[in-house]
Amino acid sequence: MKNKSLWISGIKDESCKSLDKNICVDVLIIGGGLTGISTAFNLKDSKLNIALIESDKIGFGVSSKTTGKLTYLQELIYNKLESNFNYDTAKKYLDSQIDAINIVKENVSKYNIKCDFVKNSSYTFTNNDKEITNFKKEEKILKKANIKYEIINKLTNGYNCKYAIKVDDTYVFHPIKYIISLKNICIKNGIKIYEDTTALKLKKESNHYICETKNNKIKAKWVVVATHYPFFVIQGLIPLKTHIEKSYISASITNDIKDFNVITNSYQIKSIRYPLDKDKYIIFATNSHKLCDNLDRKKEYNKMVNEVHKSISRDIKFIWTNQDIMTNDNLPFIGVLNKNEPNLLIGTGYNTWGMTNATIAGKVLSDIILGNKNRYIDLFDPNRKFSMDKIKNFFVNSYLNGKAYVVTKLKKNYPWYENKVRFENRNGVNVGIYTDEKGNEHIVRNLCPHMKCSLIFNMKDKTWDCPCHGSRFDIDGNVVEGPSVYGIKVKEKR
Ligand SMILES: Cc1cc2nc3c(=O)[nH]c(=O)nc-3n(C[C@H](O)[C@H](O)[C@H](O)COP(=O)(O)OP(=O)(O)OC[C@H]3O[C@@H](n4cnc5c(N)ncnc54)[C@H](O)[C@@H]3O)c2cc1C
């Protein structure tokens, strides 16, 4: 059983070189996940001079750890949007998701992209009588929007099901194969892509931006921040408008071939992507929780593995985790981050539906740059007005993040550390020390450079994890996942 995502296994992609000089461009895209690559792809036929920088490898961020579904049936999202906003907002979001699926479909066909793109059906189901009223509301919205659906009370996978909504025109694909194909088309069209290049700072200077990397500077008229979680705090105040949700995923060998996906609506979400062919994997995601909860990550992994062994397959080949940004009002943030800076754009907050939302973000962000009209600019406007959910979730999530901040400052040791982790103050610096299997000590600063939260140790992945905003570091203090762009080595300068 490998502790990594199925999608990166066996991928051989030629690396792009890192940035080795100062450059000046019209558009700088920071981050090469599906958002960044889709934006670059949509700008490829313009006359603009475009560069994309990626701190790791293109596509190997959150986009490489999904379940790879392209669906507009997203739990009971339309019901949430209608009650928080109105029917028109819910309908517009629905249209945006269908448009996103069609964009991928067109790209796959036009450029002959080999990314295992296949049509299947999607179900959202429940076993809980109390949820049926909300399922009926979702059904009503789909009906009003002229979407073809079926109501089912039996699933053919043997799961107990009291009520399910089924739609047919949804798809699955291999996210990395798709992203890499778009990347190669971008490169052929003259877009400069630099891997292993991290944006550390972004400054506005008169009518342009200066982005600083470790050794170089990039001057740009437009900047698109497609880094999943933004690496800066003040601009856009994203930490106050979002929280992070984490899930545990497995891919197992099975003979259970089916042409559908299922997802529950109840917390904690369970999601299954069945294989359509023999020898393909069944993907199961479960144990979704807020990042600041369930701090014993190894226990969550074990829970997932036990559940898969019991109900899916004994033959697990890959396990991994993924975390996504959830917005307080259930709509993504795509567009101008701050009204006073119309050339600074962002695409984030996809509420675990980023394959469609990153695709539509690519279209919206490129249309803003090109000055084209786009009917979704207002819908996803990061500066949109307050709504009831936004206010309520602002208080709930701020409280939970604040609690995680305080608790991890006060309580450091946990029984699940099995005496392999300890904390000390060395010369005025709070450090965390992990002792590996060979008895070697690995010492790091126990403070996340992003917003100064204390870290917890993840005994399964052997990483130091921030329970507030999701940064992760390896045992020697190198960044594994942002938003922090700085590591936690004891002597690291910044
Ligand atoms: C369990 C789970 C399952 C999911 N399954 C699905 C699904 O089936 N369908 C679906 O629609 N969505 C799904 N999602 C959601 C989806 O994975 C994400 O919303 C989406 O991948 C986010 O894409 P992105 O481009 O914004 O981020 P990323 O793919 O993370 O891209 C951001 C990139 O920016 C780079 N970066 C970060 N900081 C810097 C910096 N300072 N400088 C340079 N580069 C930087 C990172 O290395 C990364 O490559 C799932 C999410 C979870 C948690």
C-alpha cells in the first residue's frame, strides 16, 4: 500500500526549468494546479506575454489528490445556495458547473487529450429521514432548471439508501493527465512555465506588480493568484472568509465495475468513484473533517482503511489525504481580489468541487484579463455582499480557528506521539523534535510562518501540520504544502 495519490503514480512528465533571471511579462500566473493551467490555456491565443510559476511540479498540488469527478450534482449545493441567496444564484452556479464540464469535453475532443474522460452517472444519497426534506428541495430546484434527474430508493452497490438523486450527464477523468496535456499545449503556444519557483512576496509598484522569488524578480501588469490558499494574508483576508476541510482517500483493486459515482450528503461525507473497466481502481473518500478537528491524523487514516477493508476491498493500493478551501457562503472566490487593485486576480475556495470550479475560473479570469464579458464575474466576485450563511459561518469558523490556535499553544504533547515527538525551548526558540526509526533527531521551529500557529505532528505522513490554515512541513522543516512559503528549519532566514 503506497502512501501517495493514485494519480501521480507512473506519471512521467518532462520538468520545466526553474526561473533563473528577472523577467517582465504582461500576465504572471502563480500556481500550476488546474486553476493556473486553465487560465494560461485560455490566454494562449492572445498576444499577451505570459509566465506561470509553480513552486513544485505542475499539477502535483491539491488537483493531484482529488477523486477526479466532473459533476454538477454536488451534494445538496443548490438547496444551500437558494436558501442563502436565491433561486437565480443557485441556477447561475448550476449553469457554471455545466459550462465547466462542457469546456473540458470540448478541450478533450478538440486537442485529442488522452485523460480517461468518460461519461457516467452521479448520485447523492441519504439514509437519514431528516435529510429527505432537503433532498426534495434540491429536486425541486433541478426540476425548475430543466435538469433531467431520477429519484431512487435503492442503490445497486448494496448500500442502504432511503433517498437518492441521480443524474446521467456527468463525467470522470484523470486529473493529472488532463493538466499535463493543457500544460504542453500552453508551452507550444509560447507560454513560459517555470517549475520549482516559489512566489515569496508580491508588491504593487505604480502600474505593475513585482513578484519576488528566491533569486529573481518578475515584473507583471496582471497577476493571477492560483496557489489554492493565497500565500499572503492581508490582501483579501481569505483566512477570515474560509475554513479547510480534510478527507482521507484510498484506491483499491476491485472487480466491482459500475458506471456511476455516489456521494452522501451527511457529515462526514463519503464518496465512491467506481471503476468503469476491469483493472481500474475504486476510489473511496471518507472521514471529512474541519482541519482543526480530529488532530490524530494516523487514527483517521486507520479508520478509513478499516472501513475500506470491511465494505470495499481488501486490496488497497494507494492511500492519501487531500484538503480543500471551504467558503463561508458556499460560492468560490474567482475574480478581482480587491476593488482598488483591478489587476490582481484570484481563483480559490472551491468547496471540494474544484475540477469544475477551477475550469470555470480559468475562463472567468482570462475573460477579465482580455476584457471579455462573462456572465459569472458577479456570481464569483470575491468582494460580494454579505449573506446570512456568510455571517454565521464567519463566527463559527473564526471561533474554531481561534480555538485551534490557542489549544495547540497550550497543549503540545499527545498520547499518539508514542514518545517520538517532544517539545523544548532552545535559546528562546520553541522547537519540535521528532525521533525517527533509527534514533536520529529532527529539530524544527514549532511555529507556522504563515500566521504563527503552533504545529501538530502527523504520525502517518511524518509531517508537521498547521491545524489552522493547512501548511505542512517535512521532518526537516521543508515546505510540503502551503500557504506558508517559508520552511521551519531552526536557522531559516526570511
Ligand atoms: C478529498 C477531496 C476530493 C476532491 N475531489 C474532487 C472531485 O472529484 N471533483 C472536483 O470537482 N473537485 C474535487 N476536489 C476539489 C479539488 O481538488 C480542488 O478544489 C482543486 O484541485 C483546487 O485546484 P487549484 O488549482 O486551486 O489548487 P492546486 O491544484 O493545489 O494548485 C495550486 C498550485 O499552486 C502551487 N503554489 C502554491 N503556493 C505557491 C507559491 N507561493 N508560488 C508558486 N506556486 C505555488 C502549488 O504547488 C500547487 O501546485 C476534491 C477535494 C478534496 C479535498
